[in-house]
Amino acid sequence: MHTSPARTPWYRVLYIQVLIAVAIGIAIGHFYPETGKTLEPLSKGFIKLIKMMIAPIIFCTVVHGIASIGDLKKLGRVGGKTLLYFEVVSTLALIIGLIVVNTLKPGVGFNADISTLDAQSVATVHEYASKSKSLSTTDFLLNIIPNAFVGAFTEGNLLQVVFVALLTAFAISGLGERGKPILHVVDRVGELFFGIMRIVIKVAPLGALGAMAYTIGSYGIGSLQRLLALMLGFYMTSALFVIVVLGLIARMAGFSIFRFLAYIKDELLIVLGTSSSETVLPQMIQKLRGLGCAPSTVGLVIPTGYSFNLDGTNIYMVMGAVFLAQATNTPLDLSQQISLLLVAMVTSKGASGVTGAGFITLAATLSAVPSIPVEAMALILGIDRFMSECRSLTNLVGNGVATVVISRWEGELSAETLQANMRDPIPLPPPD
């Protein structure tokens, strides 16, 4: 039994600071929109600070986790379970999104005329669509290989970092005893990067304030009214997916989804403020270790999940595509909707690490279903920023649950230990 840390004063608790910052940001954006727009650098600066640390932390985490396994059979078993889990749960997310959007029909009666859409919005959509054309399966696979070893770190491509880390981990394992000093150095460097991250995360409230002030100042709360049905439908579907689907999965794994959400509340609020699940990736690694998940499992599942387990993005894509078909009175029969679902299963994995990934993958999906005009995406351009928060939150919870479930499958911790650690987490040390 480990001792609980001393109680922190409420005003120094991170999630309370973030909540206050979000409220202040909304107020500034609403009452002083021009001032709100000028605060965007606070958000951009915080996100850049976080992204600066993601590549080295993921590298050290994956290398430590894989090299310390020593058993390639176990690595293959964990990797196989992880990919199978991701594919099943991601497909469920797509199917649920398709069912809900066909039930609610938020776009019916919109009667949008493509020819009257704002020219600037259409031009922006075409820019996203041009980016999506490079997301073929072949290009996606080739893009995993960086042009240079250090290129993975300078470009910030998460899959490239994981690829380089895997090669490094295998090489260290192959060296046997001679590789242990190298692994020790990697672990100590990991300690350094996690130490820097603990400093950076202290400015999360400023980042959340800037993001909210800019978003509300730029688009206004009133801009949500026109497309409220789609937004509410998307948020409701995401909540349904988290509570019902992930909740059932969590229950079968021996824990409560609500207790898990309470455990990661700091991370959820930071994502809510910044609309990016990447901003809390390093903290999630530490939090999941604090539950008792093995570093090897955390190092493999979490980074992979950020590319292959995007439940929120999947729901958004099918709901957005069918909404646009309904709004433009474009008929979609069952076979076309199944084709849409199959295309989305591929495109959802093709924009990892790309800014505006949700919008780009939607453009890629529509490009493969030519009956829906891509230009119609201009209809939802204004609310995409608000929907990206829900996408990121759902993606984050999905990856956290996946890590715990895989850890439980591997017998790394019992249900009793897991529940105890959610109430009283293991102290979060850097990598051993």
C-alpha cells in the first residue's frame, strides 16, 4: 500500500486552473472578440512546446518498453492483440456513427445550394482536399520511413518516430549484455524529457485560455446555431460510444469507465481547451504507468493508438459525410453507405500527425465517394473547430481504455489492483 501525497490547495490543482482558464477564454472571446483573436499565440505557443517534447519522449518510451521485453514472442502477441482491438473498436465507432446520422437525419431540410457557398470557404475546402489526395495506402506506408534517422524527430511525424524507436529497440535487444548500458542511457535521457514536460505542462491553463478566446472571438457562439443539430448529434454519439461501448469493454476488463474518466480529468480538460489529444500524450503515458500497466505495453499501445485508434475521428467522418449528403439532397443507398464506411476505415489511418487531420480525412473520404460534392464541406468549416474538441476527447479516452484492456489481457495487473490504483495512483516516476 503506497502513501497518498499531501493534499494540494485547490487553486494549484491543474484541472481547476484549466477550467477557470477555459471560462475566462470564452468570456473574453464573447465580449471582446478582437482581443480574443489576438490571444491565439498563447495556444499556438503551448501546443508547440508540447509537440517539441513528443518525439523524444515517445522514442525513449518505446525503446525502453520494447528493449526491456526481451521476448519477441510476447512483443508479437501484444502487437497482434493491439491491432485486432483497434480494428474492431474503430469499426464499431464507424457503424455507430452511421446508424445515428441515419436515425437523426440532421441534414434533411437543409437544402444547401453548392453554387451559393462562400467562395473563400470553398477555396479552403479545396486546399484540404488537395492534401487528402496524397493519403493513398502506398504513400501512407512509405511515409512511415523517414528520409533520415533524425528526420523523424525534426518533422514530428509520430509513426516515423515509432518506426525508428522500434528499430533502435530491436538493435539494443540484439546486442544482449552490451546493449544494457545503451538502454540505461536512453532511460536517463527519458527522465530528462519527462522533467522538462512537467515544467511545460504548468502553462497549460494559458494555452487553454488562448485557444478558447481565439475560437469564440473568431467564430462566435452564435455561429453554432445554424449547424446545432449536427454538433449535438456528434457530441451525443461520441458520449454514447464512450459510455456504452467503451464502458462495456471497461466493465469486461474489470474497471469503471466513469472512474477512469475521473482519473484522467486533468488530461481531458487540457484537450478540451486545446482541441488536440497530442498535448497530453506524455502525461497519459505516465498516468497509465501509474495504474500499473507495464511500460512495454504502454510504450507500444499508446503511440500506435494515436495513428490507428481514432474513434472520435471515425464517428466524425461518417456523420459528416452523410450529413453533407442529406444537406445537399444527395441520395445515398445502403451499398454506397457501406462503401463509405469501408473507405473511412482506410482514410482514418492516413492523416496521422497532419494538422487538421479530421477535416483532411473527411475530404479524402468524400473524394472516394464522388456522389457527394467535396465543396459541400464549406458548410461545416465554421464549426469544425468546435467539433475537433469532441473528436480529440473521444480519441484520448479510446486510447487510454485500449492500453488498460491490453494490459489486463496480458495479466500485468489484477482488477483489484487496477481499481485501487485509480483511487490512489502509484507515484509516477520517470522510466526506470
